[in-house]
Amino acid sequence: MKSIVCITGLLLAFALSLPAQPYQPMDIPFRVNGKNLALSLAGGLNNPQFNEIDLNNDQINDLYIFDRTGDVQLTFINEGTPGEASYRFAPQYAAYFPAELNDWVLLRDFNQDGAMDLFTQAQGRAPFQGIIVFYGYYQNGHIAFQRMLFDNEYSLVNFTLLNGTETQVYVSNVDYPAIDDLDCDGDLDILTFNPAGGYIEMYANQSVEDGYGLDSLIFELVEDCWGGIFESSIEQAVGLAESPGDCFNLAGEQAEVTMRHPGSTLLTFDSDDDGDKDLVLGDITFSTLNFLLNGGTCQQAWVVDQDNGYPSYDVTANIPIFPAAFFLDLNNDGKKDLIASPNAINLSENYNVAWFYENTNTTEEPVFEFRQQDLLVGEMVDLGSGAYPAFVDYNADGLQDLVVGNIGYWMPGGQRDARLFLYENTGTADDPAFELVNANFLNLNVFNDNYSFAPAFGDLDNDGDMDILVGEIYGQLFYAENTAGPGNPVAYGPWQYGYMGINIGQLSIPFIVDLNRDGLKDLIVGERTGNINYFQNIGAASAPMFNPNPDESPNLAGLGNIRTSVPGSITGYSAPIVLDQEGQYILITGTEVGQIEFYNDIEGNITGAFHQETETLGDIKVGRRTRPAMADIDNDGFLEIIIGNERGGLSGFQTPISLNSTSPAREAVREEIVKVFPNPAGEWVTLQAGAEGKKSLSLFNSSGQLVAERQWNGERTTVNTGGLPAGLYFARVIVNGKAIGKKILVR
């Protein structure tokens, strides 16, 4: 079911003190509407930007997606055949791209060395809105990047003014520029809107003209109204110049209204094989693309016609709000296709976000035919915006099922379609597989003024079954009692909104746990500001009671002194869960920026500060506003983690955290089943397991790479370690279906 685990520290003893090493993504089957999802745990898409790139240096273009929602980088290996789009999610390649990119990414091979280079927004790395560049190269069979330095303070793409001073090439952080060979001299130029808006500026690369070939980026402003057009914010049709070299003249009162730039996207390609580049324009004010035909030349662009319902000869790309267009070969037929997607974060359509138009003619004279609105998205678990997963065995078959709440699907007029989704575990104890069996579980969407549903399950009334709490956007809680009784499929009573009068402000994310170990289930509730609220159960075992004020004793509004907001931010979007590890609680929480934080030192210290073991658990990077759920869903003795994110998708990872256990003695017995000697090891190491039956070994180095594996039936097996570099290794031994970790020092 899952691939080899690339982690360090597989020992149970490490459960309370985990190293910040990458966790290996899991591939878990999901089935929706009778269809097996090929990219189930890729994490969803909201505002994708599409670029082609050879990720693994096999001379075949793969796919890179930068999603503006959370500034997430997603990488896919091309496994299609000619005429077929088939991509395998390969998140390991995203680690080779520059970290912390912002707003937009364009991949272009400016020096034509066969490796794509990367252009992106400077804001975040500099105080200006401009462009920074990373040049690409191949290393050890994969793409890699290095920051390109320019001779200015922030190493931005600059140009020289008439007075000899330099300033950055401006690109608004809400825009998407065009980088292309616009003057037909072989090097790449830049189209971007003037800071005041309306007119498009062209920055021509002078590298070839200055005798540097293609290895430099030296820009000069050569056009301050490329194509002669003017884009208004009050009507979609652009103003056209009367003749080449002219600019559309905007004067009078209209100029005062329209001389502003709310946001635009640019795509250039030659649509009619006449040598010059035409333009596809998207605007934040409108929902369709505007195709602008260049009737000029490479040296003098002149837009002479427009189609503001592009492609009007087929199905118009209608994408509320702020469409962007991309030109690349998606189906491996050698012809570049068209993709359109929304570019406005939190305002646009959030599911049908990849309009795929197949090119049925040639790249030189493309003809686009609409194929689908949900390219790749339809192969993912994608619930629009936001995903809040929680495990529960809803049908009492012994397998953990998955309930996921969402912020909501986009609806016209700013409404949201928010629900709970029930995925039944239809696999086995060792091989989980999930199928969507209810897309409106417990009919929660009847509360259509509420959204951001975050479910949690626990036995609040001590009757042996799992009740449900659901957090929501306004900071209160929904509650429904499970009346089924122990060992029966869940049977929930009516919803009660405003449970116990609790209201933490905004975006309540609850979890049920007896934190003070007094036999009564307490509540911990994350919220938008990033603190975690603790509500102590002051009732009886069968009649829970809570003081709704988190600031009054025995409650705590700042449990563990945890704050998941980053410096300078007033929001943190905490999403906590608590696990019992060998009689010791640990707390794991999602955050606004997306990292997963890990805390211990909780026992006997509820009113104190918890110890942050790591703020980047497993080096997980799946996007913003993460919500984790954890369970041992494959019976290997270790917990898997399913994480929801702001894009409405899910990701899954194997962890080295052991199965929930409050019996250290039982775990100690399991550890004694396997012995390792000599340790430290020299040329050989022996593993002894006295239990009957088949055993298996996987040996990892400290980087998480598998270096040896074997199976045996007897009491002992010996492994040759003489050829291994000296260092610490981790053995994962499976005995009678149970996973046991051992560390081995090789000298």
C-alpha cells in the first residue's frame, strides 16, 4: 500500500522527542463517484499556475504547478503516452525548487542550456514589487536552482533610466507577467503593466545586442504602451491605437476613473504563425479572457482586433474571478495546449479551476477545443477551500473512517457550500482504502450561514460511543450525541448549535481529550488568532459541563503558551490534536503558515508552558492553514497523518510516532522481542527475534534511504554492514505484523 518510509528515528523511545526529518508521502487509494482517484492526496488546487519542466532530466517535460493559495509548489512526473495526459504526483521534486516563492512563478530557459530557469515575484525577499531570478541546472538526475545575482542591493531584475540610474522592473504582486522573445532576437523580454495601470510596458533584453549571447539579463524599457492598447478597469474591451507606434489616447473624466490597475494576467504566443506575439489578457474585474491580435511586427507591436470571450469560437473560458492563461503541451502530442485558471485568492471558483483546451491544430497556428474544467483536480480529494479531517469508525467494522469538513465550495455572490464528507474505509486492517459514501454527512449544510466545518469525535458523555463536535467560522460549536451505544454504527441525534455557550471568537477547531486525566473528557479548541483554548470538564462522567468563558479558571485561553502565529501576524489558525504516548500526552497542531508544530512536557503541567520539540514536524510542506488527523490505519504500529489545507485537499504521510499506548510495560515487552548484537557493529550485525513465524527487516541510513532489506523465518538473521559508511542506522523489524524499531551504530 505504501512506499518505503524515508524518516529517521523509528524507535518508540523517540515518540516524545522527534527529529525534524522529512516524512515520506503516502499513496492511499480514494474512490469518489465510482472513480479511483489517481492523485488523491496531492492536496487540491485553487489558483494554479502551470509550467512545463523536465524534473528528472529524462528529456521529457513534466509538470510544475505553483498555487497562489498558500504559495505552494506541486510537481508531477509525466507518464503519459502521445496524445494522453497522465501525471504522477512526485512531491519530492518540489524540494529542489527555491523555498518561499511568492505570488507567481514563470519557468523559462533564458540561456537555452536545456534547464528551465525560474522567474518569480521579489516581494517577500525584497521590499519592492519586482522580479528575482533563479537559474536552473541538473544535479544528480534532478533539476536544481541557484539565485541569480544582479549588481544592485536586492539582486532584482533592473533597467536603466534615462538619467543613468537603475530601478527594478515593476511587476505587481497580483499580476502575472509575460516573459517571452517579443522582438524576435532570440533572448527573452518582459511585458508588465505600468504601476499606474492601463498601459503595458515592454522591457527588451539587450543581452544579444550587447554581445553577451544568451547568458545575461540586461533590460531596457523600449515600449511604454506595448501594442498601443489601454486596459480600463470599467470595461473589458481594451482601447486600440489607430496606427502602429501610437498609444490609445485616454483623456478627460474617463481617465480619472480608469487610471488605476487592479490586477491583470498576461500570456503571449504566436497564434497565426506571422512571427510576432499575440496576447491573452485576464483582468481581476472580469471573468473571461481577452485575446488581442497583434497586427504589427516583432519590432512594433500593434493590436488590431480582440476577442473578449476567448476562445469564442469554442467554449468561452468563464472563470469567476480573474482568469489567467497558460500555454504548454499537456497531452504529449507535441502541440501546446491552453489552460485557464482563476488568479484571485479566496474570491474565485475553487474547484473547476483548470480549464483544459486541447490544441487540435499546430503550435504555430493553434485551435483550442474545450475538454474539461477540472484537469488534475478531478483526480484529487478536493473540497473547494479548506479541509478539516478527523478519524472515526462510523460503521463499527474496526477500521478507521475519515470525516472531512470544508470551508466550502465557491458559489456565486460570495456564498459557500460547506459540508461534512464521509469517506468509508473499504480496505483492510493492513491496507486502507477510502470511498466517499456521503457528500453531505449529517446534513450540516442546512446551516448555510455557517462554514469552515471542523469535526472532532469523542465520548463526551461516557456511554461508550463517539459523539461529535464541529467547529465553525463564528467560533461556536455544533454538537450531536451518539445514541448508538458501544460497538454499533453511529446514530446521531439532532444538531445543537452553540454547545455550552462556548464562543472563542473565530474559526473554532475542537478536539476531545481528558487532558487533566480526571476521568472527564475536556475540550481543547484552536482558533484564528493562533492560541489554543482549554475547557475543563466540570460536570460528571455522564453529564459533561463547561464554563463557556475561556479566560475563567479552570479554563485557559492560552494552553501551553502556544501561539501558532508568526512574528508580525495577528492570525495563526491553530488546529490542535492530542495523542497519548506511553502515558504521556503530546500535542500536534496545524498552523496558518502550514508547518506542523509538536509539543510535549504536558503531564502535570497544564497551566505551564509546553515544550516545543519542533515547529516543522517531518518537514511537512503542504500549504497554508493545515489541520492534522492521526491514526494507525495500516496496522504497522506507527501512526499515519492525514493533513487538510487551505486549498481544500488532503495529504498523507507515514510518521515514526508509535501507536497510541497507555501501557509502557506492554510496549517494553514488544521491544524485547528483537535484540541486536554486536552494537556498535563492525563487519556484521545479527538480529534475533524469538517469536515464531516470518520476520522482515528494513534498514535505513540517517538520511532515510533504504540500504538493506530481507525476510527470514528462523530465530536470527545476519546482515553484512562492512560495506556501509560509519554512522547511525535505523532498523524496522516486522514481527507477527507488529513494527519494532531499533537503532544500530556502524563503525
